[in-house]
Amino acid sequence: MANIHRKNLIYTLVVSALCTNTYAQIVLDGSTGSSGNIDANTDKVYEITSNLGRINGSNLFHSFTEFSVESQHTAHFSHNGSQNISNVISRVTGNNPSEIYGTIKSSIPGADFYLLNPNGVLFGEGASLDITGSFYATTANYIDFSDGYRMDTAVNPNMSFTSAAPSEFGFTSTSPGNIEVNGTKLSLNNGESLSLIGGDTTIDDATLQVSDGLINLASAASAGEVLPSASDVKMEDFGQLGDIDLINNARIDVSGNSGGRIVIRGGSLKLNHSSIKSDIKLRGSGSNIHSDSINIATQATIHLDNKSSITDTVGFYAKANTKGISLSSNEVTIDNGSLIESNTNALSDGTSGGVLISSNTTHISNKSKVAANNSGNGTSGDIDINSKFIHISNKSFITANTKGSGSTGNIKIDSKKEVIVSAGSEIVSKTEEKSEGNGGNLYIYSEKLELSDNSFISTRSDGIGSNGNIKLDIGTLSIANASAIETISNSPAASGNIEIRSDNIFMKGLSSSEDPFGIDINAIYSTKEKPDTDGGHIDINNSGRIVLDNRSQIVSINQGSKTGNNVSIVSDTIDVLGGSQIGSYAEEAGDGDGGDVSIFTKKLNVIGINEEYFLSEGEQPKFYESTIFSYGPDEFESTGDTGDIEINTRELSVTDGAFILSRSGNSSGAPGDLRIVTDKVRISGVNSAKYQILKNVTTRPDREILVDSSSHIRKEIRFNDPNGTFPPPQSIGTFEIKADNLELDNGGFLRTASLDAADSSSLTISTKSLSLKSGSFISSQSKNRGDSGNINIFSEDISLNGEQSESIRTGIYSDAGVSGTGDSGNIAIETETLRIIHGSVITSETGGAGDGGNILIQSTQNVAINNLSEISAKASSTRGGNAGNINLSTNLLSVTNSKIITTAKAGNGGDINISAENIFITPNSVINAAAESKQFVSGTINITNNSDITSALVKLNESYTDVTAQFSNECDNTRSTASSLLVNNHFKTISTINMNPSEYSGNLATREHSQIAKVNSSPNPDKTRFVASNFENKCSR
């Protein structure tokens, strides 16, 4: 084929160079009657009358040995008889191609014209057609007729002729003659048909035009038959088809008031800076019109290059519909600014037919576009691409949009293998500003979908109508380097949803960015920018693995005033890495809600940060931490709610500075719930890179830097109105974790917090095993007028281990801030075993004017507190506030070199109530309930239920001395002493202490003015000695 094509090009060049010097001839071969040359008259006209041919029925046959027309000459076919002629059928039986540089004219009214020359047909510069009917030029070897008659090019003086209409063009050669149209325009009357049916066909700097008519191009490269009809061109039994080239601004155009149809069949179609066009231009009221538009099918390739175009348009004011553009080939390539486009123009009421591409491989590259646009009142057609391999690259587009009151069509891409969108390319359905129509949906089905290097799949609405949904059914989805799948709604109508069904999803952002907080985020997101409508949801159902890395995001954003955009993800495993995020937020303005975030997976890993950060003068460094979040609106006027976070997984890991955060802003709307249900949770790790950067560029305390760099799960209510103008949220939401095993390590923490007037949410943990180690903690915090929420923990086994804790003690904290007036929340723990060891703490503290929360510990087996650990309830402010109570119930209580204390600086001390079957308290331990000021009352210490403190007592010397020596520092309310049990209790009565010593005796010591209402030391009262040390207290009050 390549050699044939090269030979044809050489032939064209030679003919073009010599044509003006070639003596063109029209020579009759005698098989239809007359024979010999036909000479041109003085008007340069070759008169070819019907008496030179043969008539049968409505067919007029002519047979030539040579048929060529030189420049500025005319070959005029005429009929002077009374018989009606429908078809003028001319054949060339010689060995030379027909070279047409002049005009082929038929004055026979309405007659179609057929030119058959197997050697080739060339229409050169100056060639034209003046035909009242349709025109067929073919290099076939024969023509079949509807009655079975066949006319070939063999000379037979006795041949018969048929009255039936031509029906088929037959090729017997493996290298059919070529057809070329160079530097000229071939046109026919409106509504007629122009067909070029031959071997390789070239349209070079030439135009084929039939307004509202039909243009057929068919190219053969082997034996077979071509069957043209009003609706199609069928090519049967061909082993190979030929090439069709449109080059150098070649044009094929059937545009008109009603539009026409273009049918192209061949082995390949190549357009180079050329166009194929079918427009409907009818203006005014008109009538409903249906145009068949453009249908192209080739065996090998369809290639548009160098700003070529295939377009189909319903024009201004037209009431018409088109069937659009259909391309079918093994490979379709649209390259270098080329365009395939189906349109409806402004004020039209018609529907464009859209674009259909069927191929094995489709390439759209180098600023090229496939589009279905609507500027009118009707609907633009769909874009439908069925291809195994689809590659869209280098700022190319598949786009469907509307600028008018009509809606856009859908985009449907069905690929058996892969869809690759790269280098700034997009697949987008959108409505333009001021448009009224709705955007179409976008569907992609493929084994693999890849987006890379700032590429997008999106639906967007900037008009009044809604934007479409995105539905993806993918094997493996990859999104890389600042690419995104997005729905954006800037209209009052509903926002589109994103629905993804996949096996695996891999998202990886840019490894480095000059603007890491700019527009180069790698994402799947849904954005609602206008009020009064619901946001679009993100729904992902993935059977395998989802990986987000390097600032990748799955996020919904609501800037409107209604329901937020939910994010729902179901997957086998999910990894959120390198500063990536999954979340939902409602932006500052408006009354819209944040969407809910729901994650269902077997394993969820949220790990690390992106180490690139942004630092502006006077501000803290900004980082992207790996995060699962829900953020509420942050304007005081807003009433929008924060969305819920629900995580259901077998295994959850939050490590290396990552976090999960539910945060409500200054809106009076309800904070969202945070619920985690899992078999195993691990929260661990301070991100060392972030920690070092913060230490180097800020003056914040090391404790704050450490917390800011730690992995955590946090629920935060940020309502902060210092003037009290706006009401705080009335509902505070829930924070709940259900897990078989919950492990916090290396600074990881759980926190519920509020910043001002609102209360912080309660935190409820239900788990079989809870472990806190190495500076990890669970806390409830309020910083101003609000109360801190309660902490409720239900666990079979709880371990707090303070080893390797640095500036933060491992523990469970309930805290009302220094500047606040709110109360600290209660801590309630139900467990079988509780270990508080190596300097860890359980503490409830108020630092402001509010009261401290109570601590309730119910253990069915044992509580162990050792090695400088403590359970404490404190009121540490001079502004007032009472300490909370400590209530501890267990079978076995062991206190080793540790404390159970309540203290109050300017309020009442809390009570300590201990109920245990067995108590073991070693020397250097403290149980203390104190109010530091005489104006307030210290707490009561009650140890009941026939507690056995045998092992806590030490054997007395024969002559023991005054235990006042144990209080060497009278002002130290929590000092460890050598006594068995130091009840360091100012101005308060100890109601009852029940002691059942056996082998050992011990001392029970109290501070000045403290009293013990009853000491029950049976059955061995002689082994317990009580010393009331009412010595003079010299502490300053």
C-alpha cells in the first residue's frame, strides 16, 4: 500500500506539471454507436449528445476510449429527445485516466451522472461540475444494476444495455485506480449526491460541496463491491481498503438550510489542515428537519492533524435535529489542534447528534478537542467513545457544554483496556455562565483510568442549571501530579455526584511544589459554591486498595446554604499518606452544612505529613498532615452543621503526625459526631521533621510543639465569640470509639475540646483493651466559658505506662482552661483491670473559675498505681472552683510510691471514696484530700468495705515516736512519707477507715485539725496504732 501511495503521488505531480500542455481527448469507442474523436467547438465545448450514445428506458449510456477535459473547456452531455432520462452512464474503456481540468456539464434535467474509469480520475485546478442531478465518479471495473445486469469496461459492439438503475460498483483489481481532486471545487445543486468511489483518494486544496446533499467517499485497495445508498455506503468482500487524504485546506461540506450527510469508507482517512462539515443554517420558523450528518468508517486509521476539523452544527434559529458525527476505525487520532465537534447555535431549537467514536485505539493530543456544545434551546448530543485504548494528552479535551437554555448531552467513554488523560488534558461536562440548561453526566468504564500532570475529569455548572454526575466503573484508577476528578457547582441547582466503582485507586501528588497550598492538589472532590441547593456526594466502592500520597485528597466542599456533600468510601484497605486528606468541610460564609464522611474498610492507615510547608511573616508554618476530617462553617452568622465522621474498620492506624479531626467553627450549627468502630486502633508517633521545623521557626513552648506534631484523633468545637453576640451551638455531638484493642503510643492522643462558649463533646471509648504509652494521652478540654466534655471508658483491661514520656505525662485528662469559667468534665472508667504505672496519670483539673470534674473508677478485679503515678482531681486556680471527687471501687487496690489526691487552691477539695476488698499501699504513697485555704473545706477520705490494708502497714518499733516528724514540710500537701498511710487532710473529718490488719501493725497519721470519726481495726485492734498528730500548723493560709 505504501508503494502504491507513493506511485500515486508521483503520478499526481507529473500530471499536474504537464496538464496544461497535454492534449486532452474525448474519444468514443463505438460500442454505443458512433466512434472517434469529439472535437470542441469554438466555445471550447465538447457537445456529447444522446444520439452518440445508447438509450434504454431512462438510462443513457456513453462509452469512451478516452475521456479528459482540458482547462477552460466543457464536456456537455445533452438529450434532445422526448424520452425522460434519469441516469447518464459513461464508461472509459481505454488505458488512460480521466483528467478533468474543465467542466463536466449535463443539461439533462434531474439526471444523475456516472463516470466509470478503472484507470483513475483526476479533477485538477479549474475542474467543475454543472450537473442537474447527482454525480458519481468511480474507478470500479464494473457497475451492477438492480436487475442483475453488469456493465464492465470491455469493448463489445454487440453489448446490450439495461433500463434498471445502477446499484453497485465492482472492483476486480487489487490496485484500483485513484481519484484525486486538486486545487478546485466540485459542487452540485442543493440536495444532490456527490460520490467518489475508487482506489486511493486525495482531496488537495480542494472543496467538495453539496448543500443539504450527500457526499460519499469510498476507497478500495482490493477486489470487492461498493453499494451506495441514500443512507450508507456498504463495502462488501474487500480484503483491503484504500487511503483517503484531505490535505492543504481541503474541505468537504454539506451545510445548508436542512443539512446533509457525509459518508466516508476506506482503509484510512487523513485530514491535514482540512475540514469536513455539515451545518444546518435554516433561519426563521422553518419546519422540523432531521439531518443525517457525518458517518466515517475505515479499516485502519482516521487521523486529523494540523488544526483539521469535523463539525456538525445546528445553526441560528434552526428547528432541526442532526444525527451527529460517527467515526469508526481501528485507530482514531485527533492531533495538533484538531477538532471534532457537534454543536447547536444560539436560539436554535434543534438537537445536535453528538459524537460517536468506535475504535481499538483513540488518541486526542496536542491541544485537540472532541466537543458537543449547545448555545440554543435544544439539547446537544452525547459524546460516546467506545475504544480499548483512549489516550488524551497535552492540553487536549473531551468536552460537552451549554451556553443556552438547552442542556448538554452526556459523555460516555467505554474502554476495555485503558483511558489515559495526561499533560493538562480534560474530560469535562459544563454549563457556562448565564446558561439555563443542565449539564450532562459523565460515564467512564475501563480496566484502567489514569490522570496525570494537571489533568481533570469534571462536571461544572456556572449557570442556572445543575451540573452532571460523574460515574466511573474502573479496574485501577490512578490520579497523579496535581490532577483531579471533580464536580463543581456554581449554580442554584443541585450539584452533581461522583460515583466510583473500582478495584484499586492510587493517588499521588507532586513530589515538590512551588505553591504547596495552591492549585496543584491531587484530588477527587465535590464543590458546591452557590447557596440554596444541596451539594453533590462522593461515593466510592473499591474492592481492593486505596492509596493517597503526597497531598492527595478526597474532599467535599460546601459553600452554599443547604445540605453538605457527603463522602462515602468502602474499600478493602485505605492508606492516607504524605499529607493526604479525606474529608468534608463547609466554608466560612453561608448556612450550609458540612457533609458526612463515612469510611468502611478492613484496614485504614493514616500516616505522616508532607514535609513541604508554607511560612509567611508573622504566621505559624503550614503543613499538610495526613488527615481524615470534617470541618464546619466558621462565620458567626452561619447556622450550618458540621458533618459527621464515621469510621468502621477492623484495623485503624494513625501514626507519624497524622490525625483524624472533627472541627466545628463559629457557626451556631451542631458539631458533627465522630464515631469509630474497629477491632484495633493504634495512634502513635510524633513527626520528627515537623517537630524540628517548629522548634526552629517558632517560640511556642516545647509541650505545644510536641502536641502539634503528634498523631491523634480529635473533636474540636471552635466557637469563639468574646462579645457574646451570637449563640453557641446547642448540640455538641458525640465522640465515640468502639474497638477490641485501642493503643496510643509515642505521643499519640485522643482529645475532645472547645475554645470558648460551647461545651466540648463527651468522649466514649468501648474496648476490650486500652493501652497508653510513652507520652500518649486521652483528654477533654475547654478553654473558656464552655464545659469540657465527659470521658467515659469501658474496657476489660486498661494500661497507662508513662515510661519514655518526655514533656507530656501519659494519662487521661479532663481540663477546664486557666482563662475559663466552665467546668471540667467527669472521667468515668469501667474495667476489669487498671494499671497506672511509671509516672502516668488520671486527672481532672479546672484551671479557671469552674469546678473540676469527678473521677469514677469501677474495677471488678484490680487497680494498680505505681512508680510516681497518680489519680488526681484538682482545682488549681486562685479564681475559685472546687476540686472534683474521686470514687474508686475495686477488688484489689495497689498503690506503690504514688498518689490519690484531690486539691483546691481557692475552693473546696474533693472527696476520696475508696471501696476495695483488698488494699495494698506501700510507703512513700499518698492519699490526700486537701483545700489549701482555711476559707474552704477539704475533702473527705472514705475507705470502706472492710478493706484489708495489711500489706500497707509496717511493723512498729518497740518504742515508736511522734509521727509529726513525718510532716517535716507542713506546707507540702502531697509529700511522700515513710508512714504506712498518710492522710494529709486539712480541716476535715475522715469519716471511717476500716482496717483489718493481721501480721503487721502500722501508723495512721493525720494533719492538724483533721479528725477520724471511726477506725475499725477488728479483729486485731492491738496491732494497729492510731496517732492523732494535731501539731501546730505553721503554713501560711
